[in-house]
Amino acid sequence: MRNNLRRSFYAVLVLGLAASSQGASPTTPATQDNTKIIQFLSTTISWYRQRASEQKIATEPADLTYLQENARVADQTVQQAFDYARSEAQLQARRRNTQQSAQGQSQPQSPPENTQAQRLNQALQKVDQQVQQTQSELQDNRKKLGATSAAKRRAIQSQIDELDSELGLLNARRDALQTMAEFVSSSGNGTQVGLRAQIEELARSVPPSLSGSSTGEQGQPQSGTSTAVPTTLPAKTRPEGIWGLTTDLIHLSGKISSINNELSATEYLRNTAKDLRAPLIDQLRNFIQQGDQLLATDTTDTGALAQQSQQIDALTGQFKQITTTLLPLSKVGVLLGIYQTTLRNWRESVRDEEHEELRQLLLRLGVLGILIALVFAIGEVWRRASFRYVHDARRRYQFLLLRRIVIWATVAIIIILTFASQLGSAVTFAGLITAGVAVALQNVITSIVGYFFMIGKYGLRVGDRVQIAGVTGEVVEIGLVRIHLMELGPGDSQPTGRIVAFSNSVVFQANSAIFKQIPGTNFVWHELKLTLASETDYHEAKERILQALDSALGNYRETIAAQRVLVERNLGTVSGAELKPRVRLHYTASGIEAIIRFPVEIGKAAEIDDHLMRELFAAMDREPKMKVIGAEIPTAKAGD
């Protein structure tokens, strides 16, 4: 008999030690704090709900394996957490019933509340006995079912079905009685809701398949998961271009951060479960020590053996109760360890992908830097060649301006092509931008194109005397969009004090011609009209006018001849016409009209005009005098 007791007790001990983990803290009371239990359950539910962030970061097929594994482990973790909480509530209820029964025997006179609690506890103990008897009978029938003949199997199966129904009804009665007993007991202690009621309240916040609310027997979780996990995900498009790689690296960094948060939450939950498991393990060790003490007692007394057998049976029952509570907690620790391992593997996979894309990004940035440096190096060679081989300042300025435009346009194209995710998107983007810019900046673009027309071989330079849209002036600035003139007054060509600005697009306007002095020259044609009386001798009048012209323009003849040489030199193959005065006389209704055209230096135009007018009037006053009816002040005209 002693050997049988020893074998049965150690069988239970082996079962309990298999469910416990190594290491323990100092001995603590076996009864867990209800606040800690509810807090652990609430933390588990919060941890489970935070898993929604994993579905958001799962964006490629490789993430599905980790996501599905975590979903399965998380569902089992929540199931085991509720199993532990209900087992702990049931254990506390049984311990409270035993204490109240002992108090009832020693104190027959009790208040009405205690009497009600005692009746509920007695009814609960009776239902527990019925549940145990029904389960035992159900197990016996299931054993018989495999060993009986086919004729008797139907009858045994009917009994099994009937016992299943009875067991479900008894479990429902036990849960109702236990909830009511906890409520009465907690009400007497000043609390409003018992542990079991709080557990069931939390169970409503998760699907029934996880909380075990719809299970027939506690500790047997339903199959299947309650988390909706996608079965397929579209293949990830390989990022191209610096912009695409940078965007994907930011996404991967956020994914790693989310996984780290999940790891921290899982580690916190695992430590909480470990703290709750420590006092239970200490209690099991205490039971083992008590069992060793009982088994070490050697006696042959029948009464002592019977008493020892009862103590071992009571110790075995308590041991089974503790292991029933400890097993779900131990499973929670194992499941959370698996969950952490899966998260770490997932994080390493994401980090490998992040490192590869970071390497590609750095490589592209390096290539971009080399290309830009090469463009600027070519630009520097261009600049030095312009200063060395182009001696004309105006032509050198044009080459340097073209250099700047080419360099920055090339750099812009390289950056656009490098940052674009795809070449097609870059072309589309560039086309849309170009169309919008062309419409919005039509006048500006035309002015920029006109600038290159203005600075051509025979184009404008600062200091040139020009006439644009009827305005005569000297060029003071030629910009990329506008040209500025210092306005000159008519006749004496003196500055008026005003600056006139024209858009460079004026070169494309048909009604706004641009007149420019021939490069290197400084002359203009003036025209003078004299009206003589009709009786004036035609030939004599022409002779006197030519003599006056020769006398007035004799001092400037060499300068005007030099101007002709400059015209031929600057115009190349074009021969300059002889710069000499011209006189044309014809009869009109009022008399003889003489039109005199003569070249003058721009700087001395007023002086020459005045000198010529004096010589003409002096010639007309010689005998025989010629009557001058009218005269017009000389005006600038286009040359012959």
C-alpha cells in the first residue's frame, strides 16, 4: 500500500514539474492577487489588439509567413491566458469554500449573508462532485466503445451522447453557482464585482473562440483563429531611382520600429506571466517537500497508514489544482517566446532588405556625384579654353553664357533621371512640366530666345546707338529677358534723362524694327529742304548749293572717308557707298524745291547743320540774289 501511494504521488509530482520552469523566488502565498490577474488579462488583450499594426506593415509576400505564424501563436496565447484566469478563479473559489465550511462548523450562528454563501458553496461542491462523476463515467464509456462489438456500440454511443449533454448542463450550473458565490463573497468584503465576473467581462472584448466563452469544457480551446490574415499579397515592385529608394528606406525603417515596439510589448507580457508563475512554482516545491516528509515516515500502524494516505490524497488534490493553474501560464511563456523569435526573424529579414537598398542608394548617390563633378570639370575646361582662344570680349561673353546654360541644363537632366523611379515617369513628368511652363512663360521664353538673336554676329552691344519702335538711344544693358536704352533727344542726340526698357521678344515683332549703327562707324545722313522762287535760275541755284556744301563739309571730308573704310571692313563682302553730299532740285507749285542730303558725324551733327545753313544763306545772298521762300531744319534720315 505504501508503494502504491508513493507511485501515485510521484506521478502527480512529475506532471507538475514538467509544467514548471527553472528558478524560483522565495516562498509566497499560493493565492494570487486578483488585481494582478485582471491586469495580466487586460495586458494580454491590449497586446493582442496591437497586432493590427503588423498587418499594416506586411506589404510583401515574404511577410505573410511571419504574419500567419504570429496570428496563430497570438490566438493560442489569449486562449491560455483566459484558461489561467478561470483556473485561478476556480481555485480561489474552492479554497474559499473550504475555509467557509470550516468556519461554519466552528460557528453555527452566522449572519444571513454567510448562510447564503454557505448554501451556494455547498451547492457548488455538490455540482463539482456530479461533474467529476459524470466525467469519470464518460471516460469509462469511451474506453468501452473501442472494445465492444458493433451491436453494442450503438447503445454505448447513445449513453456517451447523453452524458455529454448532462456534462454541458452541469458545467453551466457550476459556472452560474460559482459566479453567484463570488458575487456574494465579494459583496460581503466590500467589493462590487468578483474575479470571475471581471474575467467574463473582459472575455466579451475578444472573439468567443479566444476567450473560451463558448467552449463546452474549460481548457479545451476551439480550433481556428479569429484574426483575419490575408492569404496573398501582391509582389513588391523593386524601387528604382534615388527618390524610390529613399521612400522605401523610410518605409522599412518604420516597419522595423513597429516590430521593435511589438517585441517590447511581448517581453513585458512575458515578464508579467513569469511573475505570476513564480509563486505557483514555489507552492509546488512546498508540496514536494511535504510529500517527501510524509513518504519518509515509516510506520506499520494501520491507523497511521490510513491517516497518511488521506494526507497524501489531500496533497495530491492540491497539487493537481496548482498544476491546472500553472500549465496555461507555462504555455503562455512558451508561446510568447516563439512569438518573439518570429518577430526577431522578421526584423532581421527587414534589416537585410534595408541594408541592400541602402547600399543601392549610396551607390546611386556616388554615381550622381561623379557625373555632376564630371560636368563641372568639363565646364571648367570650357571656361579656360574660352579665355585662351577667344580674344573678342563680346564673343567670349557669349561662349561663357552658353557654357553656364549647358552646364546647369545637363545637371538638371541628370538629377531628374536619377531621382525618377522610372524613365517613363520622368519623361511624362518632364513633358507635363514643359507644357505648363511653355504656356505660363510664353513671353519669357520668347524673350530668352530673342536674347540670343540680339547678341549674334551683328547684334547689339552695350554702347551701341539703336532705334527700337521709334525710340532712339544708347544700349546700357542687355539682359536675358529685357534690353535697356538711354533715350536720346532728336536733333542734338542728347540724353533725355530717361531709361527705356524693351522685352527681347521685340526682335520677333514685325512692326517694331531695330535699327543699329554699323559697328565702328559714327555717322548719320541729314536731309535739308529749301524752297526757292519760281523765277530762280535752276542751274545757278544748284551750283551755289554745291559750293555751300563743299565749303561747310570740307573740314569733315577726311573723317567721313574714314567712316566709309570702316563700313567696308566691318561688313566684309559688302562695299560701302561713297559718303558725299547729294542735291536734287525739282519744280513744284510754289517754286523750285531743293532736297539736300549729306553725311555728318553724330557727335558734331548740330555744329555741321548750323555751319551748312549759314553757308547756304550766304550763297543765296550773293548777286544776283536768290529768293528763299522756305527752309526745313535738317532731320536724320536713312542713308542712301
